[in-house]
Amino acid sequence: MVMKPVITVRDLVKRYNNSGETALRGISLTVHEGEFLGLLGPNSAGKTTFTSILCGLITPTTGTVTIFDAGIPGSINRIKNRMGLVPQEIALYTGLTVKENILLYGRLLGYHGEALKKRADELTDIFRLEEHLSKLLLHCSGGIKRRVNLITGIFHSPELLILDEPTLGVDIQLREMIFGYLSELNRKGTTIIYTTHYMKEAELLCSRVNIIDNGMLIADGTPSELISESEGCADLGQVFLKLTGRDLRD
Amino acid sequence: MRKFLAIFTKDALLMLRDWPGLAILFIMPAVLLIIITFTQESTIPSKKSGMRIGIADDDSSGFGQALITDLVSGNWFNFVILGSGAEAQEAVREGECQMAVIISDNATERLFSILDRDSADSSAAEVVFLYDPGMQRIFRDAVQMSVTTLIQLTAIKILMLEYTGEVNRSIREHSDELNSRLAGTDFMKGIPAFPYRDNIARKIREEMAKINTGGPEIMLPLSPSFSEELVKVREEAAFAKSSEFMPGVLQNNIPAFTLFAMFFVVIPLAGSIINEKTHGTFDRMRTLPVTFLQVSAAKVMLFVAICTLQFIFLLFIGKYVMPLFGEESTFDMHVNMPALAAAVLSSSLAATGFGILTGAFASTHGQAATFGSVMVVILALLGGIFVPVHVLPEVLRNISYISPLRWGTDAFLGVFARHSGITGILTEVTLLTGFFILSVLLSISKFRKR
């Protein structure tokens, strides 16, 4: 069965005017409905620039991006309700409580009344935040902040979910919980783009992996395909090192 | 020592690379020093300041002419000679003069009537001291005191000249009368003629004429009813709906310091924007189905509401708390309400715009707080919050035209002190609103560049 394309990227180039640096050098890829795409790459490979363009935060220099048939960034407002972003940084209000943060994002995503309360209760239950709801985020642990950060990105059950290193700095227990939840979402049909530096995570979770380096797409395939195609590599980490080299990056 | 040097070098490098921080540390105090020095020099109104005082002579006689000569030659202030009292009223209303001295009709006649003991007219000569109620009382009083002293001195001078002339005339008349009496008296009658009889008689007459035999009564013949100052100086506020309106200190201070407080929203507002930028919430908002207009309008609404509450709070303090401390100045709230609403709203918008602009361009809380607070003090000094703009030196007065706090001060004083309607403060309201729009547009452009 041929799945519909959710994201279509053609010859994407991004050059920053201030620094003159070229972050993306003609990337083309397609992400299909229901895929769990792992976006891997060393530091400054262009992953964050790529996801920022998908979210409409950065305008590409040349090339085209289409998400749900909407041109990006021009028609981004039309599809914002169908997309979710979980940024790497804790993009929440530390002066608000856990509950207030969740409700704020819920409202901004169009929820209100009973539906808002029901969804907030559901997510706080899943991520076991009941005891912490009235705490100011400022006084919460890193793990709680990560959970709230995730909840605010998935509150509206988006069709496309973009996660930028959502497990950065979290313990193994929470990591397991996040993996379980994301796998469940993907099973229910959510298309996921997941950037990470943890190769094991990508190998475990992703149905397909793209490796970006120096602003170019250098590998595309399922984790098992990439491993089998790379001679002498037993896991995705070795494939990654073979393709990107051992030199330190900026 | 090496460790100390390493830490010192680290801190020095960090500091040297923080250009905005260095600019705040060195440029802002320099600007403050220059402006505060100029401002302090101007705290006593003088000819150097831009304050203009009109003089109108409705008397057109001795006293009026002498007073104009004395005022102008005194070289204390910038005096402008005007044609009439009506013209002086117009000049103060139009802002060409901040005050005016109007010498009333018949002032000379009334002044001289003091010398007439039999005069039934007890009303003193009058000079009207007309002032712009927007002028802070301390400066108004300083000018009025100087001018009043000169008025009384001129009156004394004129009176003394008139009086000494009168005395001299009286003495002359008296001695003429004595001489004529002596001339007509033949006291040698019955004395037999002898040589030099006529010569001796003439000599006796001459010597007797020299003797003071009582002469005229030499005393200042003041009218019995005279008991007060020679010239009555009557204060009158231009723009006043009634002659009873006498704006007190609060009438100037409440609007001025409300405006000052409003612009201090720069610190929490810029801080909130910097938080949004550094915590990533601003970018995250952009990924949500929320428009930039909704995000920014919510912030603007909140801070405009805070500014309005500040105004109401200070109004309450002025009206109900200050009297508890013995402040007798009344605060007159009988103002044009639509104009007041326009002044509060446009000033709040301008203050909010300033906060947004600072938040958009500052990188850290420290930059925003230091720049914001020092800038507010500078704009306040230039805006006439502490010292009226008219007493500032010309160069600062010209710069003050670009201070939103000056526009705000003028709008509030227009409403509270001059009882202006919307049309009277339309220029200031437009400038304040324009400043807000420009600030928001510049901030959007800065955010887009990110």
C-alpha cells in the first residue's frame, strides 16, 4: 500500500545572511504518512535548520517545502493545527505552574471548556504529573519540565510531530516512558520526525533514518538497510561514524 | 596570583566583549551627566533659559512706562513687549510666553491716589501676573517673586519722585507766601528816620525770611485707607474656566510622575520579551495556530492596563492620601474626560511601545534594565518631568521635542492644567500613538530578522 506523502522537500538550500554560512545544500526528501523518521547528523550538520524550516521559523534561501499540500512558509498558518513541535529547549513559562503551562498551550491549540480539561487530565495521567500540577515550573526537576515540554507539543494529537532531541538529559525511566508513548502515537498514525544523537534510540524507534552532514543528505533507509549496506558495521552508530567520519565538528 | 590573574582576565574579556553593556556603563552616565548638569543650571529661571515673559501696558502712563523700563533693563528674564492685556492672554495661551505681566488700566492714577489724603478711592493699582498653569509652581513662584519685588520698587520710585516734587512745590509756595507777607509789613513804622534805616529794614526782612517759622507739614500724605502693598499683584491662570482655579503642586506632579512611572514598564515588559526570546517560548508561539498580532496585542493590552492602573493609583494618592499628610493643594478633577482618556491611552501605548522596542533589541535582562531605566530618567529630564522644558537651555529644549515624555507631559498638562479638550492635545496624542506604532514596527522587523 502506497502511503501519502506528508512532507515533500526539494533542493532545499539555506544560507544565513549574517554569517554567510550555508547550513543546507540542496536537500530533497519525502516523508510519508505514518513514518517514524529519524533525522541524524553530527553537530552543526543542519538538523535544527531543517526542522526550523519545516515549522516555518526560518525561511529557506531556495528550494521548496510542502507539508500536507501547503507550501512552507507561505501557507504554514493553514496547517499549524495539524503539526506539533517538541523543541530541544524547555520552551515553557517558568513563572507558571505545571497545570497553567499545560492549559495555556491547550487553549492556544484551540481547546476550551470540558475538552480542554479532559485532554489535560488525560495527559497528566499518562505522564504522571498529578502531584506536580500546582508547582511552579521554576521549582520543578528537569524530568518534570521535559514531560511538560512533550505534553505541550502533543496536546492536540497532531498528525505530524517534530521532536528535537526530546530525551536530552533525562533518566532511563523517563526515556522508556517517552519511547513507549511515541511508539504508541506512531502506531495510531502520527507521522514523526525525530532528531537525536542517540543512535540506539533511532535504531529502536525509527522506521526510517536520514543522515545529514554538512547540509547534505548522505544516507536514507531503514536502520536495518543502512546497517546491512555498510560493510563491517554492526549497528547504526558504526554506520554513522563510517559515513560522517571521526573528525570533531563545530 | 596566577589564579587570580586568570579569573581577572576571564572577567575582563567577558566584559570587553559585551559592547552593549560597555555602552551602558560609559555612554549613558556621560549623557546623564551632561543633561543633569544643564538641568541643574536651569533650576532658577533666568535670561539664559527659554522662558519668555510678556509685558502688556494697559496703563500707558508714568507707572506703566517706568515698570517696563525697569523690567527690561533688569535683564533677569526674556521679556517680550506686547500690545495689550488681551494680546498677553493670547500669547500665554498659544505658548509664545509662559507668563505675562499686565499693567492694568489707570494703574498710575490709582498709585498716585495714595498721596491724596482726601481721596475716597481706596483701590490700589493692579498688575496681573498671568501664567500658564502647566508651569510648575516652584518656578512660577520664583519668577513671580522677582517680578513682584521689582513692581513694588518701581512703585516706590515713582511715588517718591511724585512726592518729592510735591514737597518741593509746597515749600516754594510757602516761602513765596512768607516773603510776600514780610514784604508787605512796615515794622519800621514809628521809628524816626535815621541813616541806613531802609537798608537795615531790608536786611531784617531778608534774615527773617530765612528763619523757618513752621513751614509746610513734611510727611507722606498717604490716604487714610492705605494699609497694604502699593501695587496689588493678582495671580491669574490662563486657560482657567473660572478665576477661582489656582492649580497647585499636585496638578503638575500627578500627571508628571504618572508618566514617569508608566515608562518604567520598560523593565518588566522588556524582561518578559527577553525571557520569551531566551527560553524559546517566542519561537514556540510562532509554531502554534496563533497570530503575531494576537501574541503582541495581548502583551500590549496587559501593559496598557497596568499603565492605566498606575495612573488611577497615583490619582488616588494625590486626591485622598496627600491631604492626610497636610498637603492642602487641591487636585482638580473637573477636566475633559475624553481628552483625559486619550492622554492616558496614548501615553500608555507609547510607554508599552518603548518597552517592546527595548525588549526586541536588548539581549539580556541587565542590558534592558539598565538601558531602560537610565533612558527613562534622561527622557524625563528632557520631557519636563522634573524641570519645566521652558527653563532648559536652548540645545536641550530642542532635543526635548523628540522625547515621548515631553509629549505625554504636554498632553497631561493640557488636560489637567489648561483644561484642554481632545483637539487641544491632538498633536501630542498623535505623536505618542505614532511612537507606539513605530516602536512595534521596528520590533517586528527585528523579530523577523531572527
